[in-house]
Amino acid sequence: MSDELTAPDLGTRWIHAEVRGRVLHLQIDRVERRNAFTQDMYRGLKRAAVWADAQPQLDAVCLTGTDRWFGAGGDMGGNAEDTEGLAVEWDSTDQFPFRHIERCRKLWVAKVNGLCHAGGLDLTLCCDVAVASDQARFRVPELLRGIPDPFMSARLAEVVGLARARYLYFTAAEITAHEAEAMGLVGKVVPHDELDAHVEWVLEQIALTGPQARFDVKRELNQRLPAMDYGLFFRAIERAEMREGMDAFLQKRPPEWPRG
């Protein structure tokens, strides 16, 4: 039975993992940094997807945050818990969980409890079901840092349409949960104090469906999505523009973009 499962060690103290019933529950808990994702945390979510995929007892993975934060995006300060382990991977994008979430046989449910920016929104877009608190906020700030995010560019326009994707990308405007619902960024918005109960209902409904059939549908839906072009990120790393954007962010100053 699923209650005999013990959640795996994800290699980071900032993601709490617990199996309850037939669901792997993951809670991002790094509130002192607004739940910004280190590479260890991204790798931890990847490990969760790989592990869950291999557990026939599980129906779903539920991902949420803590306090007012779901996820503020990647930690650009270079903080890491396992620098030696991370260095083993020659391809740094191998730490990212997005492809693994989409390929996982289990349905991923994003319980968006609060601020959801950048990498947090990437995760939400890759999940199969997204339910948001009416207190959640969404934003695509990558271009303010000089970062052409290949995950966002591969998913955002597919979800909200080209015109809205351009607006979100090129203005970096923060939008409300209800605006996100109207655009299709999330499937449902509920009052904040009803979020837990509604997500539990969603998980109960998922458990009523045939495991193979729902994976077949998930795979069919995701096959319609464009490939993620990791080259966007690698080409940007080599440019002075991205270095300036990240330095400016860390130094809390406006960027001075190189021209020419």
C-alpha cells in the first residue's frame, strides 16, 4: 500500500517531502529568500519526479510553497548545499526538473499559495493541474536580468497566447491570480483559506481515474508542446549582457546594458 512508502532524500533541506495516501507532497520552504530555487532545490524536484515515476502506488505529486511564497525563481547568488555533487554534472541544465515533471507518469498538481515568479511560474506551467490562492501573484521578470528563459519561452505562449506572452515577457508586469486564471496560466483560483481543501478534492478526483489512461492523456497533451531550446540559455551565459543583468540584480541597482 502507498502508506508504506517513505519519501526519498531529495538532497536539499529546503524541500520537505512526505507521502500521504497515494500522493507525494512537496513543500518548498526557504522563506528567508522568498523560496528562490538553488540548483540543489531544482535537482531535488528532478529527483522527486524520477522517484515518483517509478512508484506504481502513487497517483500524483503535489507541489506547494510556504507562507506568502510559492517560488521567486532561481537563486542567482550561487548558493548551493552540495557544490561537489552539482559539479559532477557537466551539463548544468541536467539539474532542472521541467522535462522530468512533464514526462512523469504521475500527475503533478501545483498548489500556488503565494508569489509565483520566473522559475516558480516555469514549474507551474509544467505541472498538469494548477490551483492558485486568490492571494497569489505571477510575473515573468527574466528579461530584466538579461536571461532568455528557454522553459518559459517554450510554454508561455502555448498557454496564454502570443499577444499575452509578449505582454508578460516584455513588460515584466506582475499580475493577480484572477488575471492569471483569465489568461489560462492556472486552472482554478480559490479563496486563500479554501486552497488546501480544494487541492485535496482535486487529488481525490485524480485518484478516481485510471492510472494508465490518465498518463496516456498527459503524454498526448504534452506531445503538442514545442521542445525547450536549451541553447538559448547557454548562448546567453557567454554574453556580457547576462552577467551585467545578474550583477545588477544582486547589487540592487539598475542594469547598464552593454550596447553595440
